[in-house]
Amino acid sequence: MPELPEVETVRRGLAPVMEGRVIAVAQVNRPDLRWPLPERMAERLTGARVIGLGRRSKYILVALSTAETLIIHLGMSGRMIIAGKTTGQFLHAAPVAAKHDHVILEMDDGTRITFNDARRFGAMDLCPSDQVERHRLLQDLGPEPLGNSLDEDYLCARLKGRNTPVKAALLDQRVVAGLGNIYVCEVLHRCGISPRRKAGRLSQRRAASLVPAIRTVLDEAILAGGSSLRDYRQADGELGYFQHAFRVYGREGQACRTPGCDGQVRRIVQSGRSTYYCPACQT
DNA sequence: ACACGACCCTGTTCGC
DNA sequence: TGCGAACAGGGTCGTG
């Protein structure tokens, strides 16, 4: 489900209810998600104060007073559901876990945060806070696209010589962190670049144009609260609405939204995933 | 090093 | 209406 804008939206939703608060009770309902959960996870979380919520790529980082950081990945279907007095949901009932409620954190003010993940492609791990960047899941990630570390020279250098379609290159988290299927499609459309074009065969100028497009698309999506496909929601239960701004994603057969272009959006499959693009204006 | 496919798991949607 | 196939936003791993 979640690409960088969705994860950032979830982080922003969680921060006000978690930061500064103590995890009063941690309930872990199964031994694994995608991988085994850390040893004694519930004990290590219970009693810890949340110092701050960060994000790296599609990972939420919960820094704890115990000098450990809880690393959370939402996978495809993972959701963080907040229930508390401010959300209008009832807390009177005993914490009956709904289907796929795998981890429940009850904060010291009674707010409950539930990690629900039907497909279980999500992950959680605990790691010493000073070694988060060296964690196996994070160590090979490329630069954050919204930080200063992604610049045009870097991206051109990384795409140079690559024989893979630019679509696949941008999905590669070692090149740029946080892009997923949706936003790569949208970025390529805005740049007028065909997803099938070999990464190494882009002119310097066109490759460079990807950088501001990546920033713009991600910024706009975060501003819109992410994209809601299927049942994805923000942490507060609200729907994101960036999906209405999609120019190609999920729009097979519909008119291209590039001004002056009379093309029609087409769907192809690249490395097993759907790619949407306009053959008329993306070359 | 790179490129590609299989795989992980469940739920929803689509076609017959 | 029922049923299987296809598909879904993630990432890892093994192969050639």
C-alpha cells in the first residue's frame, strides 16, 4: 500500500499521540509478520517512553527512552489504527483484537495504537537507536528524495550505464529511497519519459528533470494526506485524497492529462507490476 | 554487477 | 450466485 507519502502521513498522525507518552502495555498477538518479531518484544516496549517519531524511506522509526528504536514497515496492507478519546471511538470495550490486529500499543493516557496487516508483508524490529542506519533493512537505502541528499548529479550518475528500464531503476530503493509503483508512474509521466526507456539511455537533461518531478509529486501527495486505494487510511481514519490527482496510475483507457496531448493511458506489465503511461507524450 | 523471476500471504475484484 | 484466476501499493532471495 504505502509509499513514502502514505508512510509520512501515518508518521504525522502517530506523532501527536505517541511522542512524549509511555507505552503502558504492549500486546503482541503473533510471533511473526513477514519475519519473526524481535525477542521479548512486548517486554522491551512496555514501560518505554516514546522520544520521537522519525521516518526513513518507507520505514517509521519510533525512538524509545530505552535507547532502542522500533522500526515499522507497513508492507502492502499494514495500517496503524488510533483509538482514543480524541478520535471519537469508544475505549470502554475490552481490547478485543479484530482480525489481523497483530500488535497493540496502549499508551499511558489510554490511547490505543493497533498495527493491523491482513497480508502480513509488514515488519517490525527493535534495534539500538545509534545503529538504525546500519540495520539490514535500512543500510542499502539510497538518499531520501525530499532531503538535500538527492541531487541531479547523483541521479544521473546512478542511472548512467544501466540497461534496465527507467521504471525499474526508480523502483530500486538503492537508487532513491521511498518511491513505489504509483509515484514512479506519476513522476515519469510528468517528465514525459517512457517507463520502457533504458535508464542509461536518457539524456542528462531528461534524467536531471526527474529530481524536481520526484520532489513535486511526493510533496503534493503528502500535502493531500497520501493516496487512498482500497482501504488505506491515514492513522486518524481519514482518507487521503491524492488518488484524485493521479494523471496515469489506474487510468487505463482514459484520456492523458497532459495539456494538449490527445493520448490515451495504457497499462503494461514491467517486472511483474502494472505500469501506466501515455505512449503519446512519454517518449 | 546486473537483470529477472519466484516467492512471501490474504483479500478483493473480475470473468465465465 | 458461485468459483477460480488475476491482481494488489512492499521487499528479499536465488538464478543466469
